[in-house]
Amino acid sequence: MSDNTQTVEKVYEGFAAGDMDKVMSVMADELVWKEAEGNPYADKNPYRGPDAVLVGLFARLGSEWDGFSATPTEYVTQNDRVVVFGRYGGTFLATGKPQDVPFVHDWTIRDGKIVGFQQYTNTAQIVSVMGQD
């Protein structure tokens, strides 16, 4: 397993444990984070820097979802890129609807820190679960 894969794994491990310090520890100050086009959370794209991701995205996910999860199932690593396939879970509090949505996350790593993130997912399914369709 590459060091870059291990860096990305820390994000998923920390997120699953609710350990935001662990998640934030691998994010570079110059991080540029992009949610998928059409995702309701893409309203603040691009998120620039770890604090923007923590406050603008993670805090919202934590307050709007019960049991929100991003569970990786496969990692593909090449040079400074790690692509992760997985599924989102959780129940949107406002609608009571659960989600089980596939995702692909494209991470860029430099010097052991995450400098880029691009999400790909079924945004129509997320919008439907959130009752915004």
C-alpha cells in the first residue's frame, strides 16, 4: 500500500470515527475541494482550505444527516492520485429518507498532504433523498 493511499485512508477512518482532528491532519493549507456539480453541497465550490471544508461542508453534513457515512470499497493509486470507489449512507433528517449512493472520490496528494479533492456521485439521487427534486 502506498503512502498516498494511507493518507487518504486516514480521512475515511477519521470521518467514520467522528475524529475530525485526524481528518484535518492530512489536509494541506492550499487544499481545493470540489463537490460534484448538481450536489446541493456544491453551493460553496470550490472549498478552499481545511477550515472551509470543515465549516462549509462537514458541519452541514453532521447537522443535516443521521449517521452520514462515506464507506470506501476500492482504492486505485497512481503517482500523486488516489481514486476511491465507495458508497454514501445515512438518513437525511428533514425528510427521514435514507441514502445508499455510489461515489468516486479523486484525491491529489503532495508531500503527504491532500491538496485536491473532486467528488463524482449520483447527485439526482442525493437531491431526491433531500427532498429537493
